[in-house]
Amino acid sequence: MSARIFSPAKTAMQSGKAKTGYWILEFEPEMPRKIDPLMGYTTSGDMKSQIRLTFETKEEAIAYAEKNGLSFRVQEPKETKRRQISYAENFRYDRKIPWTH
């Protein structure tokens, strides 16, 4: 039984960093999902795929996995680079790329 420890990224629907900064321990699927022939739903007999444990820090999640004898892998979050520009930058006279319309 293996687990994945990660910190979720912000959703595309938000501009701030709400609901980020915590860590999740999620179990890897032990059996593949299959499509139910009658209804067309995707099903799985793996009950551990429904478990998501949240932790305040990465160290807490690692300690939990080690205490319970779980093999795990840690996915580090990617740092985002944000360009600070203002609306006035569009109208500068010394733009490197001139307006083309």
C-alpha cells in the first residue's frame, strides 16, 4: 500500500491562495477503475481511494505515514512566478512591443 503526499495548488477559479498551504495524504489506487456496463459509471472496488487525510505541515504527513508503515512519495509544490505589472504599462511610450491595432 503506497501513498502520495502533496500540497494542492490553487484552483483556476480563484486569484488568491485560499485553500492552499496544507498537505494531503492520498492512497494510490490498488486496482484499476472500470466502467459499469449498465449505467456507464466509472467504478472501483478500492475503498482506500476515497480516503484523503489533511495535515498542517509536510512533516506531520510524513510522520503519520512512517508511524503506520506506509510507503510514500512526496510531491513538492511548484513555486509560481507572478509578474507585477500595472494597467499603465499598456500605454508606455517606450514599449518593447508596440501596439498593432
